[in-house]
Amino acid sequence: MCAKTWLLILVISVFSGISNAQIYKCLNGEHDTKYQNSPCIDSKQTEVKIDFPTSTRKQITLKQIQGHYFIAGEINGTKSNFLVDTGASFIALPQLLAEQAHIICTNQFVTMNTANGKVQACIANASKLSLSPFEFKDVQVLIHPNLDMPLLGMSLLQQFNIEQRNGEMHFSER
């Protein structure tokens, strides 16, 4: 292969991780080629724009609802909506959801400091937690006796790259 072909392959591999990347191939009158991610500047240059497909990284975008973010998921095959709670240390499940998902307490308890005071929660393991397109196996959870909605805390959220802007939260794989 010629050097220009290898250079193009290198440029494609470098820029392929960028979502919706556009690469400009700028040719000057002497047939020198320059690849860049901005339009060609010199009016004497010939410009060829190359569009790359969007990144294949798994990602989720959530819309903010009344100041909160919710995500649909399944725990041990039982569907539920989870509240994304960056202030929570762990995944916390209401007692009823844990029962429906056949999640059993390990008889180990922790004291949680909540907005409503201190609560004893049971430590348990879920065999599978799915937040499409993401799937996690053997996930530690807390079964909370007074919780109305399951919470996704930092024990799981730390496994994502998370960005929040314009009323949206974007999760992508690390």
C-alpha cells in the first residue's frame, strides 16, 4: 500500500471514536494532502468531506422529569422504573420489588442515613440488572423497608461516563 493509503487508515482509526465525525481532505495545487477536522482554509485547495458513522459505543439519554431522571430497567427479570440518585451510595430496592424479583436478604444489615432519618437495610445480591443496552451480573443491592421507588446509586453509576446538560443526562460505557 502507498503511504497516502496508510495515512488515511490512520486518520480513520483516530477519528472513528468521535461521534458524527467529519474529516476534510484538503489538497493544494502541488497535490499535497492534509486531513483535518475543520473545512479547508485556502481557497485554492480542493475539499473532500468524509462523513464517518456515529460511534458504536453503547449509550442512554434520559430526559429530566420534574427535576429528576428515571430509567426503565429489569432486575432479575422484573421490570421497574429506577430513580437515578447520584446522592445515593448504593442501589436500593423497595421490599416489594425485591420480593417480586426473588432477591433474598443475606441477613447482613446496614444503617442508612436518609432524608427521613436512619433506617436498617438488608444487603442482598441480584443475579442480573438490565438497563438496556447495559447488563450487569451479580449486583449488590440494599433492600430498604420504607422505599417507594428503586434507586440507582453510585455503586452502579460509577461504571458509566455521565454528562448532564440541557435537561438531559447521557450515560455511555467507560
